[in-house]
Amino acid sequence: MKRIKLLGLIAIMFILCGCQSKYVGTWCRYSDTPTTLIIFNDNIEEDKINKLIDYVKTIEDLKSYDLIPIIEGSSRMLTLYYQKEDNIEKYEEEIKKFEGVSQTKSTKVNTPVDKLVIKGNNKYVYDTSLNNLSALEYSGKYEIDKNVLKLDNETKFYYKNNFLCYDKDCNTLLTKSKKNDC
């Protein structure tokens, strides 16, 4: 009799923990973002980089930028992330005029846009606009009911096919990260 009760208790624990465990972790939404990679000459001076960054901050379509330090003998680089790709050629022509710029390359990269961290204690942290200069962070409590995750009883996500979806049709979704970051 004790074994049956113990097995019943263990089964109930698995059911309760198993439901929530598929949600716990870091969830990420990615977007193809137009970018420009600026490669500097090896001997570029800091003031020349700062002048370029001052120009970059005036770009109307700019989402954000990253100054990349020298890594294992490579040149120093600056990556620009744009909201749209309409004027990239115009910006790159201006950038090429700056002293110390070796070359520019434009491409699209898959960048994280939103990050939702679901914790086991019914708490969450939701970062939005990660690829913008002004990212926003929200935190609070969540609840789960029939594959619907509610943040502070307002924002809803739908769990479907191992994704967290923004709508029932799963047109926009978050994927679960295998690590603790996007």
C-alpha cells in the first residue's frame, strides 16, 4: 500500500513539474536585420573611431551598433544594425570617406529581438527591442493554463510545437534557447 501511495505521489509530482518545466528557460525571438560591417585599418587611432561613431549616431535608420575589439590578430570592427535597408548604400558611401576605414560589407544577420526568461518560481523577465539602442525590460509573475502562458495576467503566449507563440496561429514565435541567453 505504501508503494502505491509513493508511486502515486511521484506520478503527481512529475505531472505538476513536467508541465511547467517545458516552459522554464530562455526563449528568444530573432529577426533578419540589415547590417554593415566596418573593418578598420590596423593602425587606426581612437579619435578617428570616435568621429565615425559620432556620425553613426546620426543615422536615421540605425537600430544599434557594436564596436568589436581586436580578436586574435584581426582588425578592429564596427557593426551597424539598421531598421530598414533602404539607405544602406548611401550610409556606406559616407562611411568609406572616413579616415581609417579599410572596407565595408553589408549583409543581413539573424539578431535576437525579444528574450523571455521563465523561471521555476512563477517569475519571468521579458526583454524587448534587444537590437535597439533603448531596450526595455519587464519582470513579474506568470501563470500557465492549458498551454497558455500569461505574464501578469495580460500578455499571452501560446505553447505550440515546442514554441511560444505570440498568437494562436503561431505567426510570430519564440524559440527555446539551449543556453541561458539569445
